[in-house]
Amino acid sequence: MYDIMKLDWHAMKCYHVRLLIIPIYLLLIGWVSPVCLIPLAVFLLFSFSINSFYVEEKGDLNRFYLTLPIKRSQVVLGRYLLSLTLFAAGELAGLALMPLANLFALSKWYPDLKWCMVLLSSGFLFYALLSLSMYPVLFKLGYQKGKIWGFYIPAALTTLIYIIVLEYDIYTEGFLTNLLSYASDHLLTAVSMIIGLGAGILAISCLLSIKTYSRRDF
């Protein structure tokens, strides 16, 4: 599984330079509200992970993987492991840039540890939802056939919802701040429920991907 992750990462090496753009983009968006940096970073890194499906199909890596002494489920788990690694990198990037974005943001962020835990757990739930909406389709159809329903439509809907939430936060003068503050006041319950829900959704996504990929004909 770990070896599959390394193979996928190496296959995407021509796109690695794009990762340098993400911190710049995060800071450009950060002027609206620093609390949005973590979900945005998760979304951008997850979108980057989709490149593994593109290079897999472009280089016909599926056939190569199937010549190795591994199960198809290991190919799926390896890709999920890569996406989890990128998810963790996204959360760390968003968390690290929040204090800097707070210096010029319209909506101020108060660096509280409880707040950060709620943000990080919410980022995990967001990642799980992205995984469920995209990965099973891409594992079943591949990138070229599945990119509309497996990436473009979910990405467009996510962007639309993101903009609506930002606009509503500005309109209500701190909707996100109040929501996260409430969650931080009920930290154990809120974080446990969010992580539990995210883990359940991610497990469903993984099982669906294994099932669809096992039936895929190459």
C-alpha cells in the first residue's frame, strides 16, 4: 500500500511545482476570513490528488499495477493513503498561514487552541465528503470518462457553497466565528461527533471505491 502511494506520487512529479502556488492562493483568499483557510487548503490539496487518476490513465499505470503481486484493493488503499497525506499537509498549511492572514483579514481570528481543534476536525469531515463525492466515480470510470461527475461537478458545487458561506459570514458579521465558538465551548462532544461522522463517510467512500475498482475492466 505504501509502495503504491510512492508510485502514484512519483507519477505526478510533473505537477509537483503546482504545490508552490497553493500558499500564495491561500493568502490571497485569507483577506476575507482566516477561518476559511483550512477548508480551502483541504480542497486545493484534494483537487491536486486527482492528478493521480489522470497520470494513471495517461501512462496506463492500471495495467502496470495489475502486473504486480498486489490486490486491486491495495491500489485503492494506496491512493487513499496519498490523499490522506495531502489532506494532512493541507490542514497544516492552512493552520500555519492563519496567523499571517489574520493581520490583514476583514474577519478577525482569535488563536484559541479549542478553536483550532474544531477547525481541524471540520476539515477532516470536509475531506471525507470530497472523497465520497469524487473517488468512487473516478475509480469506477477513470479520469477521462468520470471527470465530469467525479470532479468538475462536485468541485463546482463545493466552490459555490464556499462562496455562499463566505458571503453569509460577511453579511452576518461573524457567522463562522460564532458557530466555531459554540463548538469550542462544547469541544469534546463537537469534535467527537465531527470526527466520527467523517470517519464513517471516509470508510464508505473507501469501500465503494474498492468495490467499483474491483469490477472495472481494463
